[in-house]
Amino acid sequence: MVSVERNVNVWIFITLISLLGWIISWIPAGIWRIASYDGTSWFVILQQEGGWLFMLMELSAVAGMMLRFIGVFLGILALKEFWPYNVWNRNKSFFDVRKLVGSALIFECCYYALLLPSGIFMVGFGTFTPSRFSFLGILYLLLVCSTVPFLVVLAIKAFTFKGGPNGFRAWNLIAVTFVGYVASLWISIIVKSFSVLEEGFSTIFIGIGGLPLIFAVIAAFFLVKQNFGSALKWAGLTLAIVGLCYLIYGISTFVVDMQSFLMLAEIWSVSLLGLGLTLIRTKSKKRNS
């Protein structure tokens, strides 16, 4: 097993808090959308072509965000069990809190699964949408496919695993999930950049964003081989570049004077830059047991 240094725990905590803050920023708008869409009655929207799917897209996105809030909160509760005695008076391992971790994964899975109506709507099913939105719809569908199956299986594994740390053999599953999750963050920023920013900026994210996918695959390879030292380095490099991409996105919204769209993207991912750099500096050790 890998002994994770305290600095990594701190940055994971910062990342989860950043994600939680980003979700909370969306809750007021989500509650408003449950009542109506921008003040328009859902009854009126349902009379329009494809209105039923549009309503499903909006409401499922709101429900997904609220479920994600629960998942992140559970993730923070699980993380506190890893903290040293002088902070939360506990020092448990993943194997002691796997039900919390599994529950967090399930809620995160629900968030991505509920993006499916968005992909279907943007592809043009049941209504007419411009070709640009069809492209975004395909990206949304890829977003769902790159996360949901792997999160489900990993959550089941977390719930059902009965052995101790030395008996854990699901590193290949964690590796695939890591690649899928990195792919989801890359796809997400492309979707948002095409929706908000100029095409030139979008091209930047397509190019730079491809690097984390390559590095994630390399990290996954070393993780499957249980070469944790190399896996940490490559995973850190992967997350650092993902965080850098979102930082560039944030700066770009100010460059094109569209900073009001800053929170549309998962801007919390900027914190992954710090987590990634910390992982690169982290040394792996074998835990005696």
C-alpha cells in the first residue's frame, strides 16, 4: 500500500471543499429552476417541440447537482478518518471507511448519469438543435460513458471488499476509473469553452487537454503494476495539467470579458494544480502489516 503524506490529505481536503463550494454556488439557481425555467412556466415549455426533454434535462441536472453535494460531503467525512490524531482524533484506513467512500462514489455516479438527458437533448433527439449543439451533445454522452460505468463498479467493489489492505486487488479498476475521470474533466472543459469562449480558446483546451489523458494512461499502467511511486508522479502530473487547463479557462473568461460565465465550468478543478504538484513530490512507501 502507498503511505500518503499529510500534505496530500490537505490538498485533497482543499479540492473537496472547492468542489463543495462550487456546487453550493449552483444550488440557488437549481432551486429556481425547479419552480420554473427563467420565470417561464414548465406548462408553457411542455407545449413546445421537445419541451418534455428540455424539462427533463434541466430538472435532472438540478437533481444531479444536489446528489453530488451529498456525495462530496460524504467524501469529506471519509477523508477526516485519514487525518492524524492531533486534528480529528482518528487515523483509520480506506478499508475502515469503505462504506462512506462507496456511498460518495454512488452519489458522484448519479450526478454524471443525470447528465444523460442533456446529451440526448443536445444531440437533437425529439427536437431541432444546431449542429454546434449536436457536437456538444456527443461530448456530453462521452462524459457519461467515461464515468458512470467505472464509478458504479468501483463503488460496488468498495462496498463488497472484505479483506485487509494487503488483499486489495482492484488497482486495475481504480486505474481505469482514474483515466475515465480525467477524460470527463477534459470533455467538460471543452464543452464549456465551446459554449462560452471563442473558438481559438477552445482549440487550446483540446490540444493541452489531450496531455492529461496520455499521462493518465501512463499513471494507470504503473498503478496496475503496483509501482506506486511512478503512478503517483504521473497521476500528479496529470492532475496538475488539468488544474492548469481550468486556470487558463478562468483567465480566458476575463480576457474575452465573459467572467460572468466563470462558474459554468468546473472551476473548482483549479485546486487540482496544487494537489498534482504535491503528488509529484510525494514519496511512496510500503506499509508494514
